[in-house]
Amino acid sequence: MPKLRKHTRDGYYYVDARDLGAGRPSLKTTDKRVARELYQDWLIRFGGTPAEVRQRITLGQAITAYLRDKRLHVTGEYLELIAGQLRHLTATLGDKRPVHQIRHKDLLDHIATRLEKIQRSTANGEIITIRALFRWLIGRHLLQVSPAANLKTLKVARTEAHFLTHDQCQRLIAASEPPFNDIWTTFLLTGLRKAELQDLAVRDLNLTTQRLRVAEGKGQKALPDRPHQLGW
């Protein structure tokens, strides 16, 4: 029977499922109440031998578990984006479809269907999310072979990038009222993504070194401190 345990090193809770051959998946939380809820959810969905789980887990269940895991360290618009992309996948394949029955051709057919409604660049974002989902399933021993392993992104014609001039940046800031002028200044001087800017907290700013600590919007990886020099 898998056990709920806590790492002494970092305080994170995890499910000790080595007796099932499923390793020790981290619950990504130090909150015991939250950990208990996630542990119960894990048992309901994955409590069994790896072979049993692989035979019964559906695409809808897999996506729900994947998004719950992502929600622990990804927030805001990016989480909503990948949830929407995966809803399109279930709309094509069906949320009751057993994951082990999904084939590479099924994913190709799904992308072809989506290309009737979206641009190739948008489809590439969905392809990346689909590959990440199946990598996650492989990593959790919930799938043995990924049908998305050879799912390649599409070639997209490059478009010329357009940038604001120095004068346009100055006019934009001058036309903004507090606190929006500070927000625009930070946005323009750091090159942050919108989601990164929205998630920025006071604790991330070091006034002494004039640097920002940024959690990357796509995956919430901690990035090296970015220099933030005030002025042009």
C-alpha cells in the first residue's frame, strides 16, 4: 500500500509507491492538509499495480491529474492556456478513451482537425502541450510508450519583428498614470512575459542590486536574476 511521507530535506510531501513500481511522486506541497487531499486523489486514480493503472486510466483522468500537478507550481494564464489546449484534445479523442489505446496517428488526426480552425503557430503550442502531457505520464509510470514521442512541430513562416522606438516607449510611459506607468516601465526595461509580470511580487525585487528574481511563466523555473537598470 502506498504511503504518504514527508521529505526531511525540503519538507515536501510525497507518495511512497515503490512497492507498486511507481516510484515516489512528489505532491509539491509542504501543507499537510493539502497533501492528504492529493494523496487520496492519487490513491483513487492510481492506487494499484502499474499494469492495472495503465489499463484503466482514461485520457480525461490523465489530464485532470496532470493539471492538478501543474497547478501546484504554475498559475495564471499559462495554466488556463494548457487546460484549454487539452480540452481540445479530449473533444477530438474523447475523455473516456483509455490512454494506452491512443496512437500516434490519433494525434496527427487531431492536429489536422485543429488546423482547420487555427494557425500553424497556435497548433505548435498545442503540440508542445500534448508532448508534455505524455512525457508526464511516462514519468509517472502511467504509460509505457508515448504516442507523442515523434510528434513534431510544424514549420511556420518567419515574420519580421516590430519594436517600439525609444520615443514611443517614452510617450507610452508619459501617457500612463500611476501605477500603470511603473508597470509599463518594468515591462519595457526587463523584457518579461505578461504572465511573469503579473506574478511579480515585492519579494522578487532587490533594490540594492536593482535586480528582479523571476519565475518563468512556462514551467515556473527560477531564472537567474535579471538586471533592472532604471533609466534609458
